[in-house]
Amino acid sequence: MIPSASEPHPRPPEPIVLRMFGIRKAFPGVVALDGVDLEVRAGEVHVLLGENGAGKSTLMKVLSGAHAMDAGRIELAGSEVAISGPRHARDLGIGIIYQELALVPDLSAAENVFLGREPRRGPGLVDRGAMVAASRRILQTLGASFDPGLPVRVLSIAQRQLVEVARALSLEARILVMDEPTSALTERETGALFATIRRLTSQGVAVIYISHRLDEIFEIGDRVTVLRDGRRVATREVDGADRRELVRLMADREIDERVPRPAARRGDELLRVEGLGRHGVLHDVSFRVHAGEIVGFAGLLGSGRTEVARAIFGIDPHDAGRVFMRGRPARISSPRDAIRAGIGLLTEDRKRQGLVLELSIRENIVLPVLGSMSRFGIVSRRMERERASKHAAGLRIKTPSLEQVVLNLSGGNQQKVVLAKWLACEVDVLILDEPTRGIDVGSKQEVYQLIHRLASEGVGIVLISSELPEIVGLADRILVMRAGRVVAELSGDEASQESVLAHAVGA
Amino acid sequence: MALPRTKLLHGREVGTLAGLLALCAALWVATPHFATVSNLVNVVEQSAIIGIVAVGMTFVILTGGIDLSVGSIVALSGVALGTAHEAGLPIAAAAAVGLTVGLACGLGNGALITLGRLPPFIATLGMMSVARGIALMLSDGRPISGYPASFRALATGHVLGIPFPVILMLAIYAVAHFLLTRTLLGRYTYAIGGNEEASALSGINVRAYKAAAYAIAGLLSAVTSMLLVARLNSAQPIAGIMYELDAIAAVVIGGTSLLGGSGTVIGTLIGALIMGVLRNGLNLLGVSSYLQQVAIGSVIIVAVLVDMMLRRRARRAAE
């Protein structure tokens, strides 16, 4: 993302459409919101910024009627409302687009737009024609050109978001909440989404935009409210706001958002991939990873980065190419083989692929190495505890005990558990697929430090990331992928965010 | 929940145990015949049959699966034993044949589910019919009777006044508890049930451990059939009908999640005892067998409703 100087958009102060006063919400054991105020004007993009657990999502759930507040007051267009539930919020003109989209994949886009409120043609009969026509009209105002009769399953994530936006608009939403809408979008799709947002705001819709990405805030936001530990710490005009100040407000401590570049210290070759291919997915991917080296994989979503990792790790089959570990051919046809060969993979989806949520921290950390801690199939609890606490300690996982079930941890702490799992495995090559996705700024820094430490200990790191600053800042070498091929290899010194992005989009 | 499983009992089991004790207390008040030593021993002995089948079912359900074929495997293993004995094999060898057949059926289920990628419901539904059919074919639909007293002692023997089936059941629960809490097999069973994909990506041989759960269920069905044959002095091809449902009921009453990944055999034991006590109590009270079915079905539904409510609350508190 190129932080462009946003064009000036002078605007007379618009009327205030939403006021939230002193919102308080407590859950057993934790005060999620402690007297939060928020004021949103018509036609503005109001960004909610804060670390994980700051209260952004809870605040929006109160607004959308999903949570009842314990105390506080909400005014819509100047008059107080008592939001009784999601349906009531919807009727009041509040639309929410969640991070995990809430669409029915097998129904068409039009059916999703009107789900639960289908235009009727007599009792029990749906007026399909009217539904499709109305959906098409709304989608066109959003600049979407796909057929609303298509099932949602075949649409891209960006198109699905447009379906969600269309649904909100068909409900005449005046306030639209978007929870990290770009986390799964490509650069181009992000651009299209921003165009949609600008179109909506020009029609007077207020957009409340939740994001972790600072760059986006400067691109799309008008005002930003920073939350920390369930309180509002500041509201600022985005023009003239200072990036470092925002980070400081979020974290209440100086965090260097830039990633320090490690000194190059390349050791022996660990992993060599030659001509890796899979029909229609990967073409002739070759690269090497040396001990102590951080090799970055950049590219747009769907460019094949994750697929390379999956093929090497034995999850997906490949029909061409060879993999060598320490110069020897490695026969890898399952994750088991890969781990035995000394390769670890931290997957991008930690909840689905990284953790067993109902097991404890200890049990998750030692899962891949449990076999080596057992004799005749009986697990040594002593070895297990020692290994788990050794690797958990270095990561500062915030928990009263390693016996805590992983389900109860925050996103950042869960990610640390997955990392600890691969540390405990003591692999030679560690592939990290989006290791900082969805975790807070503080945890990100800790992950970066950990990557450095591993590299300095001689582990070869493959870093897949969509965050350009992260990959440019951390990697010794960057391979850029596009359409299943490696299209460029840049040294860490010559790479810049712009140059990587240019290769990724094929400019 | 899978919190510290090191303790013998934790939250959920304590609740189930309280249910069992409340049921016993109610029956104690309601009828003088319940709280006698001989009746209580009888209840536990009656519970041993379903209790042992339910141990295997616990393993299967912990992996997120289901096994509908256990009742048919009980019949087939018994008939296999009977046929082998009739053909002149000594009883020990015939018993080995029966156990092997049960294990083989379980492995067959495991292979269909892991290698054939069939949903467990379908694979074991098929096995349920196949095993029952083979049992009927082998025996020509008739019971195979007449076994040596040494074998029958399996069901009729006592040690220190405790019936042998009860001792066998408790031993099996002890071993299963050890397997689930202290071994690779146990940990992987929970991990696979909790998140199969994450387990595979952690290098666990998911297929092998899933198949092992069905193999255990098959083997324990065969063990149960030994007890049945010894008790009745007869191997019956129509034995074990509906056992799968009773076993599933014991497992879910015991607090094991049908989604897999959480539960214990201690819970299952309590669940099996609840089923046994309920049946016994209703009999003592002279409740008609029709009404008994209604009562037992209601208990299953209420137990699972309460369990799911507690789980939802726990999950919400976590979020």
C-alpha cells in the first residue's frame, strides 16, 4: 500500500448522525467498555483504531444490538434510542459488515441481499425477477458488474463484500460499520472497496471503519477515534494526524512501527526447492533458504505464496519439482514427512489450522513433538511441562498457567502459542504464513523480535506476508510471486515497498 | 472441557455424578428394594454390558465420529466364537476367534472412514447391516449353545463377592482412562477430535489414530459379546440390538461432546450407571416397559440439553 498524500476534500461540518455516551459493558472478569464516547457525522469515514481487546468490536456489537450495554446512552440523529436487538438496529438504519462475512454460499447474490425480506408475489411466492432487478440496481450503484443471479460461492471475497454492502443499502442503512474489511482483499480489490466507500459517504452515509492498518486510515479515513483498554483515548482529524502519535495512543508506549533490518548472516544451505510445479497453480518455483536467512515471499492474494508453502509442507501434492534439505532429496508427501525432514509451517489461519482450541497451552505446544517425549506410547509429563514452559516463557504468553485452554486467549497470545509449538519442534526451516495477521501492535513487535532471534540461532525462515513494510523490513531476500510464478528476486537492500508492489502487480 | 484432565473428576463429571446420586437418593426414598446390596450389585453388573461397549464408543466420539455397528459386532463376535467352538476348537481359541473378528470389524470401519473417506455414520451404518447379516448367515438364525463351565465363569464368577463382569468393566475403564490421559493415543484422540486439520498439520498420523478408535470399539464389542455368551450359555445372532444407541446415550450423558475433542471415560461410566439405575429403578417401581422408554429418552434429551447450555455459557464467558 502506498501511503499517498490524500487529496484535500474540504467539507462543511456535517450533521451528527450518531452519538454514543459513556457506554459501559462488562463480561465476567473483564470490563470491555468503560465509559466510551463516540460521535459520528453523516458522510464521514470514522476510523476506530485500537489493539486487540481495546473494545472496538464490543462497541460495535453494542451499536448493532448484539450486546446489551450495562450503562450509557445512544442517540441517532439527535434522539435517544434503546436498541433492543440486531433486527431493531437494522430497522434504525445501522448496517454491519463483519470480518467473517455472513452470507449463505449456495444462495445467489440477490437472494442474499434480500434474505429474510424477499419481495413477495402472493403468499409464500418469491418475486425472483423483482429481487434480481433490485439487487442489480443496488450493485450497479456500487460499481459492481457481476450477475446477481450467481451463487455467492463463486464470487470473490471482494464481490461478497459488495453483496453485504448491497444488503445494508437495501435496508437503507445510514450508518455502516465495516470490521477490517480489507484483511482478505488484494490491493486492487481494496482500491475498489475504497471507491465504494467514497461513493457511499458522498451520499451522506456514515461509515465506521475498524482497521489495524495505519496506511489505510490515512487513505480512507476522515476522523479517527483511538480506543485503549475499553476507553476512548483520543479523536483526531486524520489530516494532520501523526502516525507515530497514533501508534503511541493505541499502545501507550513508544513502539517502533518500522521493522529493524537484521544484519545478513547467511550460513549453509538448508532448503532448496527446484522447479516446483502444480498444474494450474504453481509454475517452476525455485529458491534456496540458508541457515540464518529470512527469505520473504511477497505477492498479492492468490499469487501462489501459500500454495508454495502447502506444497513444500506436504499438504497439497505437486506434479513437478524437487525439494532438498541440507543437499539431500527430501521425500515429503505429508506434514509428518515435512516435520521429520526439519520443516515447520505456521499457517495463516491459526484457529482452523494451527490450534486445538479445547486443549491447553501445554498440550498445543508439544503436539508435534509428543512422540519424542514418550516411551512405549506413554507420555512423560515432566518432559512435556519442561518443554512447554521453556518455549512459552520466551514468548511472554499472558496467562496464569500453561494449563489454560487456548480458546480463552487473545489472538496475539494464541499466535504466540502456535509459534511456541514450532519452536518446541526445533525445526531447521520455519515457514511463516502471515505470522502477524490480526494481532495487535505489541504482539507484532514480539513476533518480529522472535523471527530475528530464530534467524540468529541459525534457523532458515520463509516469511510469507501481505504487509509490505513487514516483508521489506525483515527479509534478507524477497521473492515476489505473481500468478503462480516467482517473477522477481530482490535483495533486502534494494527492495522497497514500491518496487515489491510493482513486481507483484506486474507494473 | 479439556481443562486439567489430570484430576480424576472435574466440573462436568461432578455434575453428572450429582445427577446419579440424586437419582439413587430418589429411588432409595421411593422403594425399599433399591438400596439393598444385592440390588446395587445387580445394577452395576447389568450396566457392565453397555458400560464396556460405551468405552469404545467414547474413543470414537472423542475423535468426532460415531459407531452404529457396535451392537451388530457384539452379535457377530459371539456367533464367530460359537461357530469356532462348535467346529471343535478349544474354548480359549474360539474366544480368540471372536475377539479377532470384533477387532477386524472395527478396523474395517476405520479403513472405510480413513482410507475410503466415508462419513462415519454411513460406514458404520453399512457395517451394522453387514455384520448382523453375517452373524445370521453363520448361525442360520439360531442360537449356538453349550459352553464349558470354565468359560461361563466369566459371567457367573465372583472375586471377593464382586461379580467378575463388574471387575472386568472397572479394569477396562481404568485402562481406558490411562490411555486417554497418559498416552500418545489419548492425546492424539483429543487433538484429532478438537481440530483434525491442525492435528494433521502438526504431523500426527490422523488416519492411524482415527482407525485405532474404531478398532478399540470393535474389540470392546467383542469383549462384551464374550460376557453375553457366557451369561446366556448361548451365542445369539440377534444379540446386541440397539446397543449402539444405549452406548451413545451413556457417552453423551457422561458429558462427551458429539463434536469430538472433549469428554472422559469417567463421565461415560457415570452415564452408563445412570442408564442402569434408571432402568432398574423403573422396573422396581413397576413402571411399564413402554413408559420406561419414554423416561429414558427424556433423560437423554435433558442431559444433553443441560450439557449444551453449560458449554455455550463457558464459551461465551471465554469470548
